[in-house]
Amino acid sequence: AELGFEDLHRLLFGAGEDGEAAEGVQLGEFGFYCCSQFMVHRDRVHRRPREWYLRVSEDIPWEHCATSYMEVFWHAVFNDGALHEQKRQERPAV
């Protein structure tokens, strides 16, 4: 069975006691850039232990939907679990 968006979020970031998204994240509609590249400072990468990256790479069934969802989730991986609901040009604070 293919992973759904919420399923992948739980596998990446865990879930609260009620089974909902961890860290108070509301899962809804998100703006993201298809097929984009990005840079991340080494300090952001090192915020998560090596074991986290190993678990993610080995334990998640990486089929088409999961890899597509990662276009949204990379922001959260390196931003303490926070997802951006709008693209950069749509966010007035940026």
C-alpha cells in the first residue's frame, strides 16, 4: 500500500499521544516548488542525529507518492518540523 501524506509525516516526525501530527503541525494544503534544489547549512543537517537519517532511509518504503511528498517535507526536516503553507513569494513576512 502506498503511504499517504499524513502517514509519511508520522514516520518522519512521530505522532502525538492522540495519533495526530507531532509538534502541533496542522496538515493541510501546502505550496511547494516542484523539482527544486536547495541549500541547507551544515548546522541544520546536524540538528538531527545520524540515526534519524538512517532510519528514514532504511525504514520508509520509498515509492512514488512518498518521494513526491518529500518535496513538501524537506522544509520541515530542516526547519524543526514546521511546514510552510505558502510559497516564499506568497508569504508577506519574507
